[in-house]
Amino acid sequence: MDDSSVLGHIEKLVEEERELLRSREGKGPDAEEHRRLEEVKVELDRCWDLLRQRRALRDAGDDPDRAQVRDANTVEGYRQ
């Protein structure tokens, strides 16, 4: 997956997130929407992590295709 593919996937996820939030404006998400929002959030974090890995490898003169999607537990366990 190249950078433009990752960014395209991020854009789709952001749009889905916005739509989920917009659909229940003023009421908050129901249980299913809340579950999906959490899934989207995790997938976004994983995509951003992959993009950062690719950029770091490229900046170091290495092959960005060596970057790998990390599991959700790893990505969500990072300190902010």
C-alpha cells in the first residue's frame, strides 16, 4: 500500500466518522454507531501509524514498503 492509498483510506474513514456523528446530531450515537465509531477511530490510528512509518523509512533512506500495519493493541497502546 503506497502513501496515496493510505491517505485515500484515511479520507474514507474520516468521511464515515463524520457521517456517523452527523446522523445522530444532538442525540449521540446509539450502541451500534458507537461501536462503529470506535472501530473507525482504531483503524484511523493504524493508518496514521503506517503512514508515519512509511515517511520515517523514506526519510532514513530506506524502503517505505517495509512499513507494516501494526495490530490495534500496539497502536492503541502508544503514549501520547
